[in-house]
Amino acid sequence: MGQYNPDIHHRRSIRLKEYDYSKSGYYFITICCQNHECFFGHIVGAPLVVAPKTEFPENSEPPKEIVPSITLTNAGKMIDAEWEALPTRFPNIQLHEFVVMPNHFHAIIEIITGNSEVPDGNNLHKPTIGEIIAAFKSITTVKYIEGVKTSGWKCFEGRLWQRNYYEHIIRTSAAFDNIANYIINNPAKWVEDRFYR
């Protein structure tokens, strides 16, 4: 999938006032670092551009395109690991495609109806997407601060993550496929990304 498409990626919040965000379904989530600072890694392998009429010596092949990929810092590896661990805290979710980028994070998360009720004191509580993302941001912020203190990770100003997050309810399998491809190809499209620094 190519460039940013506001009909798919929804960089502004479109939270629906009457929508139950604990309801089963698929959600596309984007969380950005405060001030779009690059804490989590860098993209390596700039694409090689060869002029169409370039001739190569006999018995040789044109060089292959190098597909850019993300190299995570230890902080980025922590973000990756904490996202992977999220279903142990919220048994009602299933994780799908996700990517840690230098200064933001994309994911598809599924809330599953059958497992959506988890104990919360004496009541059964169905966590919302907002509660799940808030927990993830809180856990990773605490761990990041620990990394700053013990491992010399880059300091952040005020907060690690922006105050809000972006979400989109995925309603069709075609939309799921488009967004999944967008997530998978995000490192390769870094220089075209709206959050590129």
C-alpha cells in the first residue's frame, strides 16, 4: 500500500460518541511520540534507484533494490515486547499486524466478544480500546523512564507519548487487508511518512 490515505489512516480522532469501544471488532491504532521525537529506532537500507536506461556489463545483473527496514533501539525493543505482552493483561484481545517506527507505533488490535469480560474487583469489566491503549502507554512510559535512569536512553520532554491516540474501526476484510499492508510496508515508506523526521 502506498501513500497516506485519510479515508483509511484517519490521522485525526474519529471516536464516535455513541460507539461502545469495548465491542468486539478490529481497530487500527496509531500512537505518536511527543513532538514526534525518534526514540525507538532508525530506518536502514535506503532504496536504490537505477535509471531505466542504465546498461550493465555482460553477464551481470542490475543491483537489487534494498528494502528499507526498522532497526530498533533497546527502547524500541521494549515497546515491541510490551505490546506482545498486552494479551496477558487483557485476555479479551488478539494482536494482529503492528510495527514500531522511530517515532510512532501502528497496530491492528482485535477485541473478542467471547473473552471480553475479565474480573475487576467484584464486577465483570469489559475494557475499552481507550483503557487498553492507556495501560500500554503507562506501562511503556514507566519502563522508558527506567531505561533513561539505568541505561542512558534519550530523555524525553514532558511525556513520552502524545496525549491522545488515533483509531479507526475496521469494518470490512478489504479495509483490514489494506491497513495490514500499510503497517507491513511502513518502514519501506518512511521517507514518505507524515511523521518522517
